[in-house]
Amino acid sequence: MKPLAFLLLLAAAVLPAEPVQLRKNGNIVTFEYITQDEDTITVQVPGKDSVLTYKWDDLDQDWTKKNSPKVWAERELLLKPSKDEAMEKKKKEKEPEEDPFAKEATPTDTKSLVRNLSVSMLDGLKGVQITNVEYLLKEADVEEGTFWKAYNELKAASKPAAADKEKADAADMADKPDKPEKPDKPEVKKPEKGKPAQQKGKGGKETTAPKTTQRPEAFKTLEENAKKDFEADKKSFAAIGYFRLLAEGGVKAKATWAMLRRAPEDRKTIVAMLRKYETLAGELAEKPEAKASRNDNLALKKQLQNAADSIEKVNRETLTMDLRLGNDCQAILSRLGVK
């Protein structure tokens, strides 16, 4: 062994071990300190060869901190990473990670604004609660067959790029009840011009044929299905569907207006959506980088405002459909490039 190495070992052997005072169950003992880790401390009884290991959790740590500061300082260095990790974990629990969907991206130009509007126009709506279809027929001033035809076309028009075939299928389904099958009956002699139809009763006497008010079973089935869909919250309707049929005009628009009149949740949702994009269009018009399209954005803002105003006027107290409603719907559809 080299002389220098030997001298170092000899010096280490004669250096006294660091004393450490530990307290447990009220008893205090002074040991020679050997080593420690995060959970335990290893010591030796002075003048003896026995080595003892104690758990820090079983000892009075405040006593050690006060009476053996050097040993405690070493313990704090060992625990520092664990403390940092605990603080970082606590911070994460206190401040959860931000949900990327929680903050909506603001449109940067008119194109992106219209694109977002198109998506919102397709969001599902609850539709009308049909408690008694006769009220709807009276308000819309349409026959029941026409009403169910409009009802099914409204569902079809609420889907993205509703195909003509889909609309035709919906219309055909609603058209079937218009001509219910008639039961076979004996041929009746045609009455003379200007006279009511007659048929023979008992004793050969002629009587006037009674009128029937029986609803076709197909109509009853359509009504029951509509009620079930509403209760199940199927949301088969959308703002785009309402706008398409209202802009089309005629009896379909009248039937659609009658449904919208009795669908307060849908009206509220549509108006809130239009107001939101009205605000966004106004904010976009004020941005310096969108100066070139400022007039276009202001025009879009006005169109959205008009449409929202028209929808707000539709309520249970409204007696007739306002002509402006269809025009405002058409203006929005033109903006979206929808026919």
C-alpha cells in the first residue's frame, strides 16, 4: 500500500464519529452516526460494535432537528427531491390541466367564421312536443297529411347536404296516409246532379250517407313516433332544417312555423347561436388585420341580427307567420352557400 493512502485511512480511523442524539418514547440516547436514507437512520452505540437501524417515523424528529443539526441538514438534502415532487403533485391537483375544448378558438377571418356558423347550424335540436296535433293543424292551416310531410322533410333538411332522394322518401312516407285503403263495399248508384249521395236503409228507405271523422292509422303511428322521439330526446332537428323550410315558403313554411312556435327550447338555442356569431362578426370587423373585409363582416353581422330578431318574434302569442322571417332565413342560407 502506498504511504499516502495508508495515512488517509489512519486519519479516518482516529477521527471521532459524528454524535447524534435520538429520542424515542421519551428516552434520549446519544449514538455515533453512521448513515441514513429517506426512511431510516443507522447508528452505533459508543464503545460497542453493534450497529442499530431505526425508522425515522418512530423517532422524535423535532428533537433530532434541534439537537443534531448536522445530521438533520443531511436528512433535508435527502428529502428535498421528494418535497419538490410532492409540491409539484399538489400544484397539479390544485390547478388541473386546461381542457383544450374549454376555450373556443376565435375565427380569424370571414371564411372561418362562416365555416363555424355552418357547423353550429347543424347542432341537434329537440323539436316540437306534439300533445295534440289538431292544434298544430289549426295554427298552420294545413291538412294532416301535409303537416306530416313537412315534419319529415324538416328532419331530412336538418341533416348535412340533405339529398333529394332522402327528401322524396320522407315525403312519400307522409303522403301514404293521404289515400288510405277503402274497404270493399257494394256499388252505389250515383246521385243526380245537385242531390246528396243517398243509400238505402232498412225498409228500402233512402238515407244520406254519414260522414266519417276516423283518422288513418298511419297518422296515429306518425304521431306516436313523434311523441316517443321527443321523450327520448333524439334531437333529429337543426337550425339549418328550420331555415331551409321557412325560406322555401308555402304550406311547408307555414307548418314549420307552427312547429317552431311550439318549440321554445329550439327557438332559444337558435337565437343564442345567432347572437354569438353576430358578436363574433362585429369583433372581426373591428380587427385591423381584417380591414379589407370590414364591410362584409358588418353585413354578415346585420344579417345574423335580423334573423335572431325574427326568430325572437315567434312565440305562442304570434298569430301569423311574418314574411320577413323567411327572407332572413334565406339571407343566412345564401351566406352559407346552402340551397
